[in-house]
Amino acid sequence: MNFHALIEDPPKEDSADLTDEEIGRAVVTTSKEELSQLLVQETHRHMGSSFEGHELRRRGEHLYIRTRMRTDREPNMSLIFQADWLGGPHV
């Protein structure tokens, strides 16, 4: 994952498409290494899956990464991670 591309122009305002449900299930991460590890675990859990894209979103002081996955045997899914380490409040 290219983290530099995600933080080139982080949102400064709340992201309208980020739902309360997503925030409620967001996994807090503390580093790019931790996030990468979690993404690898998800690909192993959902064999035959692939990443479709990553989006950086904001709610208040928090940054979130939404990762979209395409799966072969299940409906496509969206993973959400809190990633304040990408830039913190209002980069």
C-alpha cells in the first residue's frame, strides 16, 4: 500500500460518506506495519480475495482508511481502520 499517496491531500473536513457503523467497527492501528499485518491476515482469512482500493477519510480528529476487497466466495467487503498515525488532526 502506498501510504504517501493516501496522505498527499488528506481531507480537512468530515467525510460525508463515512458512516457511524464503519466508525463503530474500525480497528485502531498505530503504524503502517501494524496495518499491513492486519491486511495480510484478512487476505489469508478470505482466500482468493484482492484489494480494490484504499481511501482516506476523516471524522473529527480521526483519520480512517477504508479498504475495499473483492472476494470470490463471499460478497465484496469493506474494511475500516483508524489510522491517526497517517497525519493526525487536520494535517
